[in-house]
Amino acid sequence: MQEFTYTLKDPVGIHARPAGILARKVKDFESTVTIIKGEQSASAGALMKVMALGAKQGDEITIRVEGPDEDVCAKVVEGFFRENM
Amino acid sequence: METLTGTTVVGGIAIGRIRYFAPFAYEASDAPAADPEEEVLRFEKSRYAVQDGLHDLYEKALNEAGEEEAEIFQAHEMMLDDEDLIASCISCIKEDGHLAEYAVVQAFDEAAAMFAAMEDPYFAARSADVIDLKNRMLEHLSGREQEEWTEPAILAAEDLAPSETVRLDKSLLLGIVTKGGSSSSHTAILARSLGIPTIIQCKDLSSECDGKEAILDGDGGCLHLEPDAETAKKLRDKKEAADRDLARLQELKGLDNITTDGHTVRIYANIGSPEDLESVLANDAGGIGLFRSEFLYLNGSAEPSEEEQSAAYRKVLEAMAPKQVIIRTCDIGADKTVDYMDLTPEDNPAMGLRAIRLCLTRRDFFKRQLRALLRASAYGNLGIMFPMIISVREVRECRALLEECGQELKAEGIQTGTYETGIMIETPAAALLADELAETVDFFSIGTNDLTQYTCALDRQNAALAPFLDPHHPALLKLIDMTVQAAHRHGIWAGICGELAADLSLTETFLRMGVDELSVSPVRILPLRDKVRNLNLT
């Protein structure tokens, strides 16, 4: 299992378009990607649930990646967060 | 003839047949599916078809309206890939044996409710997107074809969803009238960008008007169905005259606001939200003299964050730079209230805890706006204006808070820019103290609507008072003159941003007083420029 934390920089938080692009990205991997904020969590493929976490600028979220290709998947997802959120 | 009334979004006159855009109502039957596998297939086929359609809309919007308008369709397309949403639809069909339509209604309504329950206004508004998607899915599943428009018409509807507004062939739209909608709804945004006559909140509008001949009078805020010959002739003549005037006024774009004997005045625009920018630019405004910041507060279910505010201000500042943008700080209270502010009802709200009084009472709230303004100041030529001032002390307190916010931002390493500070002169007290007040600010802007109401002790909304209302009351003109002279004695400028600024019968008077700036709604700019260019003050 791979896990990292990320502090959101986008003023709106995780909004529709980046959530949608993320959902598409993780489809390329076998690993499951879970976005965790406090006690709530959502699978990265369920973009509406991800949006509904209501994560805002300044919030710290945890991203958990589990599966056979978790190393490379975690790298891709982390890079995506850094560039887009 | 039948006449329906509503609220004007865009003025002007449209003459044509009504096309009623019926809202899509679908009664999902809970009858069992004959063949669940077949239903899943139907669901997936529709999902792909709707996604294809959305992709086409994205490209169409990208070409016609630009990236920002188009993004929503890309987001919609992606939302239909949501694994949870798909899983709950398929499980509803396979496990519970329902029809695809029923599954769509259940799953999409649940997702919409999830968003609607969110506090953040951005996410709460996504609920409408999910409903829009649900309707598109149901339309496809039920094979309901959209009727094509072939001739120009006035569009009538309950309200319009974003996907509906893009699908319309704009070249055939003469005007828009809706039963619901608000000035910040998609309908209003579309109407402003197209500049076609539009009225909203036309309560008595119904599908019965479909196909009828009509005249939409945007200036008068009404819709005449099957107009009689007299009304038709009157409005047709008015439209022809207006079309001629409009063509003539367009030629004034890019010209100076200068009298034949060389006096100049700045003509700025009044706006209520960033959506008005297009009209501001199209009408060649010299700047923005009054940007009412209330739209940020009145539209949502929670107070806008510092970031949201700052982003909205920045958008306007960047679009106008290097021209000046004067943003008036929050003027809520009195008749403009919102639930989350939890304001106590007052017996006499016009004289109550409103505008600067409310802001100085709730300083943390006020500071969030001041910080947002200062952050935005780095991106253009900003003027910050305080409303409802009655004393020098209030101005000092506002300035002290601004200073405090500036220090905080500096300590946080956030960049700010330079800006001017001004006040609204809209109480007799402020006009009488103009000399003292002029020493504390960079400019005055006279708000004639409130100044009239407070000077004459006369409620302008009360129709019964009409016989007593003199918009050119000598006391008012005297106060305006006093204010302008005081400003000039102290080397600051003075403008007028109330309705009177656009009153062409007073333009000469104002110029003779030495008014430096007139701020009017965007569509009044060119007529005012025309007036100024034909004046001679010698």
C-alpha cells in the first residue's frame, strides 16, 4: 500500500473537471485509489463522491493506493495533484 | 391581447412568434423490467449516446463561447463516468429488476440530493448539473426528439438549463422570456451575452402561449400576446426608432466624452456581477464606477470565502485593466438580506443596521471582504468605496481596518497593489460634511437614489408617493453641487453613480457643476456620450 498526504491549493477545492480527469487517470491502473478527508473517504473513480468530500483550499487530504501497480500509480496520482489541485 | 409582466434583464423590443420550450417531465414507472440484461444494455447505450452528445456540445460551446463556457460540458461528460453512479444504476436494474429509466431517476436524484445538501455554494450548485444530466439520460431513453427550430422566434420557458441554452440556435432567438430565473441564472447570463430583449420572473407565463404572435417589450418588462393593432404599431415604431438610434450610437464607440467647447467628463459603468463585463466592454465604458459586491453575498447559502470574493474581483479588474474599477463594499441589510447573516428584522430598515453600519458591527465579516479586495488590488486599477457614510469617524475606522488587513497580508507574504479609497455620498449628513470628509478620501461618488430618499424623507418604492416625488428636487441638486465643490476645494474628484447620472435632462447641469465622472448602466453609456458631445457650456 502506498499513501501520501496533500494540501489543496485550488481555491474551489476538488471541483468537477479535475475530479473527472483524475477518475479517468486511475482507470488506467489496476490499483484502487482512495481519497480520504477526515473520516470520509471516496474512491477516485466515483468523482461525485470525491467532490462531495467538500475538500477546500488548505485542507489536507490523504490518498491511498493499493494494488499490483501501486508504486507507479501513486506517482502518477501525486503528480496530478501537484499540478492541478 | 393579453399582457404578462416580468423583470427586465435586457431591454429592447422583440416581435415574433412564441416558441414554448417545455420542461421535460418524466414519470418513471416502477414496473418490473422484462429482461434486466436488455435494460442494462439500454442504459449503457443511452449513457454513451449522451456522452457523445455532450462531447459535441463541448466543441460547439468551445467555438461559439470559449473555454470557460465549454468546460461545464466536459465536466458533465465525465460525471457520467462516475463508477458509483453507474454501479447503483446497474444494481437497481439487475438486483431489483427495475427499468433503466427508473434506475436513472433513483441514482441521479440521490447524487443531486448529496450535492444540494453541501454548504459550499459551488458544490451545492452542482445539484442542478446532475438533474440536467438525468433529464438528458431520460430524454434519450424515451427517444424524445427535440423539435428543430426553423424560423426566428421568441423563446419562452419555465427556466433554461445550461445544456438547453447551448443547444439553441442563437441566430433564431429574437428574445427570451422565462417564468422563473434570477439575474444570475444561466438564462440571464446568456441573454446578456447575446444582448437580446429578455424578461424573467414572468409569473403568468404558461405553455398556452406557444405559437402565438407576441411582442416582448424588454424596456417595459412585459410580454404582449396577440397584440392589438394599436399596441403593435406603437411598439413596432419604437423598435424601428430604437434600431436606428442604436446604429447611430455604435459610431460613437472610441470617441471622447467631450463637449463642443472642450469640456470632458468620464463615463463609467455600473455593474452587479462579473457577468455584466461583456456589456461594459461592448458599450465602451471608461471604467467601472460602481461594482455592487452584493451579488456575492445574496446568491449563496453561505458567506462567500475570501478566495471566492478575491477571484470575482480579480476577474473584473483584469478584464478592465488599466481602466479603473470601483468596488463598493457590501451593502446588505435593509431590503437586501440573506439567511446566513441572521439579521434581526427592523421596524425601519432603510434607516437601520445596513451597509457600512453592519460591516463595522461585524468586523471579521468586513475584514474578509477587505482582505479579498486588497488581494485583488494586485491585478488592476482598484477603487474601494464605502457606502452609507455619515461621519468622518466611520471613514477613519474603515481605513484603519484596511490598514490592518494590509499589514496582515504583508506578514503572510501575499502580494497587494495600490488603490484609491472613496465613499458614497448618499446621506444628507455626508453631503453637509463633504469638506471634512474630502480630507479623508481620494474620491466621492454620489448615490442619488438613496440621497433623494433620505433628503426628501420619501420612499421611492411606494407608488402612492409618486405625486410627491420630484427626481430633480432643488434640495437634491443643491446637495450634489455642495459635494462637488467641496471635493474640488480639497483636490479630489467627484462622480455620480445613481440613476440620475443617466438622466440626459441633467447632463448639462452636472457638467456645469464640474462633476468629474458619471457612472451609468452599460447600455446608457453611448446615449450619454452622444448628449455630452452635443453640449456647449459657454
